[in-house]
Amino acid sequence: MTGIVGYGAYIPRNRIKVEEIAKVWGADAPSYKRGLMLEEKSVPSPDQDTISMSVEASKRALKRAGIDPREIGAVYVGSESHPYAVKPSGTVLAEAIDATPDVHTADLEFACKAGTEGMFVALSLVQAGAVKYGLAVGADTSQGAPGDALEYSAAAGAAAFIFGADGIVAESVATYSYTTDTPDFWRREYQYYPQHGGRFTGDPAYFKHIMGAARGLMARAKMKPGDFDYVVFHQPNGKFPLRVGEMLGFTKKQIEPGWLVPKLGNTYSGSSPLGLTATLDIAKPGQMILVVSYGSGAGSDAFIFKVTKRIDEVRDLAPKTRDLLDDHKNYLEYGVYAKYRRKIRKAE
Amino acid sequence: MRDVAAIGVGMTKWGELWDKSLRTIFAETALLAIDDAGVDRIDSMVVGCMSSGLFVGQEHLGSMLADYLGRVPVPAARVESACSSGGLALRQGFIEVASGMSDIVLVAGVEKMTDVTGCEATYALGTAADQEYEGFHGLTFPGLYAMMAVAHMHKYGTTREQLAMVAVKNHDNGSKNPLAQFPFKVTIDAVLNSVLVADPLRILDCSPITDGAAAVILCPADMAKKMKKRVIRIAGSGQATDTIALSSRKDITWIESTDLAARKALAMAGRKIEDLQLFEVHDCFTIAEIMVTEALGIAEKGRGGRAVEEGLTSLTGKFPVNPSGGLKAKGHPVGATGVAQAVEVIKQLRGEAGERQVKGAKRGLTQNMGGTGGSSVVHVFEAE
């Protein structure tokens, strides 16, 4: 049996409301809130980046796993906002949690599914017996161009998962990936902000791949939507995960525990992984969870986890995701937000 | 002039056709029309397309589309008159057959609009306005029609709800059209609470961005009779221009080019507006349909809003307007719209319009418009 032995989440305290962004651009806040089902999003502080958030989330995962970090044989950081174009994030993380030097490390990038890619690889290495434990993190400090629809959702956060073959809190039942070449969202080297295909990011991109992955995995596992207690989809906005859930035959009740986006925004590589941490926070032993990520370009990774008894022993060992989302919030005005996100050009 | 008949129509489902290119959409539609007409050749083709250069980076459409239809070396022309490019293509095809220059003419309209971003599409559409006097100052079509709407509301007391009723009516009709981009109903509340685009126009007052094509086969009426085809005659064709810039108009609540084009088409047909049973008109925005019904004489000047409120223009009203769902619900691939209007009227006059059939329709009219009315093309069709 292999699966998750520890998990951790990190969400910055800063928030900005949809109204505050809309006010600056003369946009109609109620229609954005209704259209995207978004209220506010998290914002990283100036000294926070993908690496620092990965370290925070990983330390929490280690607390829940209760393992010696030197037994971690693989460390993967999935993000589209790695602080360096050349120089790994994973080495800093591995060093910070004391997992070096007997460790394989890689940075992954696949738009919003880089986090689940790392999970896929770390889990596979554990299943192959190549490593005792594997750590995978999905983290992003996402950027949306000022005034673009993405600015209302591009948020920051990280989720970390340690995979292993003993002390499991959620057993991996099955995995499946669904990938095509679909250019719905991209950022070329030296470009600061990503570009997207507008409505093309919907049906032929998000919906096609999530449905392809979810249906493919359920067929392999011979399961149907009613067999799951919870389902977590990638959450680029509030509406898409609810709609794709409905199209696949899931209920809002199954989706809601991991549906963080209205108050969190889209944390890109951290999005569905954070939804999974919030779901594990409340899941009971024996319950079944389906997770389906989505990354533009495009592909979806899908996982089925079965929660074990050990969940009750570990969930209180680190902060819970909903508490990170709801407590100690610090609301920013657009000016401070613009400074924090380095949207203001200063003298050289 | 020879009498001209429409003997074949073709149209496929409209929408965001991301898996099809301009040439594919055109060829599928043209082949449907050729099949429907049962002809084994075409002598010429005319294609209406507003802006393939800006939308897909392709000009020289006549030759390209003749090639992809497998019809080279047939003579082929692409005509452009902004959003009335399709109507103009029909008129050119009509003239070609009527004059005796060609016998069997394929008339098509096509536009592929979703390969570019919303901003790029807005820019491309904006080239139908006067760039020096309107476009360069930041005006787009929603802005221009919003000014027309405000003026109409101020001058005649047209209400915000009446504008919404145009969208509700056309979506009701469109819900019965399986080829429509948005074949569903909307409520007045949904229109009034939809996203504001340019005050007072909201998103559900605006026709959408659409990929699509439509095609019609024309031939001399005598030839059609010999082929034992159901003859739908083009009884009248009229076209008129107006100043391209809204600021140069005498009255921005009145679409003069439609009035003049309709008068010419009706005079050629020897008919009055009361003689017709259905109307496909250019509702690019809800206010446009209200103003067009006035210019056609369906409603009195200033009473277009009341006409829709009183049900005069509904499917079962005295003057059914846009039984197809109009540009609002059916979609608005700009160059294809004028030809699709003809496809709808021909289907209606053949009694093949299904759930949205206007009972006993013998004569119908199409009105296709460029810009804010800088050009209008009107055709009158009669079932023999």
C-alpha cells in the first residue's frame, strides 16, 4: 500500500477584494463577482515567493508525517513562478528541510498542474521502490496582467504532500493522466505576464481535460461519482469547478469542502493540491476522494485516495487549510498590492 | 432583366467553431447548398466576408474558396460592405443572374471570428466605423449603438425594458432554431441584470462573436422551373448608403439607408410592407432592431419599442421579425449574416422552418446593414 503520509498547506495572510481591483480599472465588481464566483484572493508579501511558501507547507507536511526528512529520496516543486529561470527551487527546499544530499530534486512546470505532476512522479517512485519517501509541492505566486480578468483570480499559496509506503493517511487507489496539445494559456520567456485564449480556455481546454481525466480514471477504477465522498477539481475561478462537477454528475456537497477559490483565488500549481489538504482536514477514515488537476497547454492528472484511520492522529499536528484561509487576514489596498506584486517601477 | 430564383440553401451549426477553419466552414456550407439545389455545376461564385484579413490573416478569398470547393477555374469574387457583406454578395449574385452574365451562381457569406482575442475582434469590427472621425477617438460599435439608443429613448420615450424585449423575443425564436449559436430563452430580468457593456446596452442586448457561413444557389427562374424546383423568386433588391460617421447624420435615431434600400426593393417587387409575412432584420444590438422596424415601416417612427412590447413583431404577430432568432440568438458571423437571413426566408417560404415556421408565409424580406447604417441591403422574396 502506498499513498500520502503527510500533508501541509500554506496561504499568505494578505488579501485583496474583487471590489478593490475593479475600482481601479473602472470595472463592474458585481458582474465579476457573479461571473467568476470570486470575492477575494490571497497576495504574497514582498519577501515571499514560491520557495518560501514551499518550505512552510513542507514543514507542516513533515510534522504530520512524523518522519526523518533525511529519508526523503525525492523532492519536486511544481510552479509557474519559480523565482529563478535557471537555478532550482527544489534544492533550496531540500536544504531547508534537511533532506540533502541523498535526494533527487527537480522543478516542474505545466501551468496550473505542475503541483500534481510532482505528486504523480513522487508517488510513482515510491510505488517503484526507488525511494522510501517522496515530497511533492505545488506552489505559486501567480501574476495576472493589470486590468486583465486574470488579475482578479491570480493568487498565492502552496500545498505539500509526502508519499510513502508506511504510516499512510490516504491510500492511493488509482491514478490517470489525460494530455493533449491545446494552447489555451501561455507565457514565453522574458514575458512578465501570461496570455490566454479567453473563452477558448473553457470548453476545449479546462472542461475537456478535466472530464477526460475524471472519466478515464473512474472507468479504470470501475467507480462512479456516487462512490466518492469528496471531489476536488482545479479551481481557476469559482464557477468552473462547480460546473464541471455538475457535468460529471457530482453534487455541490462533494465539491464544497475543497472548494476554496471564492476566498482564496486561483493559486495555480497550488490550487487542486490545496483543495485536497482542506478535504483531508475534514475527511473520515474510509472515505474516498477524487482529485483532478488541470494545467493549460493542456492536461489533467487524476488521483483517487482512500482515507485511513491515521488521519485522525495527524490532522491537528499542523494548521488546517480553512483556518489559514479564514484567520488573521490582512486586507490590502490596490496601491500596496501593486507594490507587493512589483507592479510599480522604481528608480534603478 | 431575367427573373431570379433561389433553388438551394446551406447552413451548418453556428458558434465558437474552434476545430474548423474559415475554408472548412465555407466549403461544408457551400456543398450543402449545391446538394440542396441538385445542380452539377456552378458558373460563378460571390462570397461576402467582412474582414478575413484581420480575423484570420487571409485575403484573396475568391480564389482560395473556389480552390477548396474544388471549383477552380470558376470566376469568384469576394465582396465587402462590413456587416452587410453577405447581403451585398446576394445582390451581386442576383445582378449576375438577372443580367444574363451567369446562370448558376453560388452566393455565400463566411466569417471566422474566434481565432483572435476579444480585443482584436472588437478592433476588426471597429473598422466598419469611420476610423478618422470615430475609431481613432476610441469609439467601438457598442458605444455607437449605445448613443443611438440613448437618443431614441430621449426623443421617443423608448424604455430599457423594450430594448430587453427584443432580446427576449429573438431568443424565444432562436430556441426553435437548432443551428443557432444560443438556442435558448432569456428573461427580461436576465437581460436587465446582465453585464453592462456601454450604457444602456448590456451584454444580452448585443449580438455575439460567431464563426459561421451560409450559402444560397441562384439561377434564372425559367431554368428553375425546367428543373422542376420549388421556385423562391428574388422579387426585389435594394441597396443604399449613408454617411459612415454617425456624427454626420441628420438624425441618429433614424436609419435612412434602410428606408431607402427597402423602398427600392419593394418598388422593384411591386409590393408594400403590408404584403409581406416575415422579416429577417439586422439586430446587431436590440436598439438596431427597433430602429430598423421603424425604417422599414413595420412600426411608425419612434414606436419600434412599443411594436415589440405589443407583440407586433413576435412569431405570431402581424409582422414576425427575426423568426430565425436574429443576430442576437442565431449568432453574427458578420460576413455570413446577410446570406443566412436569405437562407431563413427561403426555408420559411418553402415551409421548412420547423417549430418556428410562420404559417402561410408567401413573401418575406431581408434587411442587412453595415456599421451604424452606413450601408443597407434589402431583398424581397416571393414563393411562386
